[in-house]
Amino acid sequence: MKTNIFVLLFFWAVSTAFCQVISNPEEYVKKHTTETGRTYQKWVIDINHDGIPDILISQTPSSKEIEEENKMSKGDILQPNARAFGVFIGLKNGGYVNSKYVETSDGGQMGGVGIDMSQCYAGYVDEIKGWGIVTVEYKNRRKADVIERKVVCYTVDGDHIKETILDKSADASKPSAAYDKYLAESKRTKVQLQEVKP
């Protein structure tokens, strides 16, 4: 997925206060964002199927930020429906905790989850024997003129999100059992984002 400047700034901002109980994630995000002209959307979903809803919040950059990003990327956008989300995990006793980080499959960390809204699945995932969100990431390998594909699953792991790679292919034109199993047109979750009112 394309790395955007606004995404990095967003996740730096919302990751400043780990493990504090947050009563209103929407207000928290807006309070900790310094950029103006952004809009916010949320997706309320019970990621780990524990009966407690979690909240994912995404920011749409301002028109100025979009213009700057397009200049830098030269219009090379592989996934126009990809969104970056900060994750707020619902707590049993009320409130939310801001996911401390996303534990990547290689043992590293990143700030938030990237989800292609047109290619995602939320539900039970056989490979992890649990519940999560499955999506796809594409990367353009310019020298080889090939598009790489990675099918990933995001799950709740205590106070943070964990990434598991279900399938990785150096050539996205080749078949993928994981992609077909979760992201075929008939399997996808239809996501309706809610606008976060100012």
C-alpha cells in the first residue's frame, strides 16, 4: 500500500498516549491532529468477536495534502480504495484503548492498519483459528514491471493489533488460494464508513 505523509503524521499523533482509557475515540483523534481541512470516518466493528465493538478511524487528507502527495507519487496509485486506520480496541468495562502499535509478521512495528475498503473481509479466519480483518496490499516493482500482492489479516492481540501474512506473491497475476477464499467478490465484507461529525 502506498505510504502517505498524512498517514505517518496521523499515526504519530494518535500514538502519543498509549494504554490510557479513551471514552471518545473520535474526539481523541481530532484533538491530537494538528492538520486542518481533514475529514474523519469511522468503522465500528467487533474485530475479535468478543461482543465489544472496536472503532477504526480514518482521516481523509486536505486537498492541499492530496495535491502534494500526487506530485510526489506521480499519480502512481495502485489502490484507490485503500485507507489507513487508527484502531481503538473496546474494553470490557467501557471505553477504548488506542492500539499501541501493529505487530508486523516480521516482528517489527507500524502505526496503524491499511485496509482496502473494496477488498476486505471481516469474520472468522481459518488460518489463525480466530476472528480478524483480511485485506490485500499491492506493491509495484518498477524495475521488474510486476505487481506484488500480499494478503494480510489483522487481529486483536491484547492492547495492540497483530498482522499475519496469509499469502505473499511476487506476481499478483498468479492465483492465490487465500485471496480467493476471503476476498473473492462473493466473500467480501461491504463496509459502510460513518462520517465523524465535527
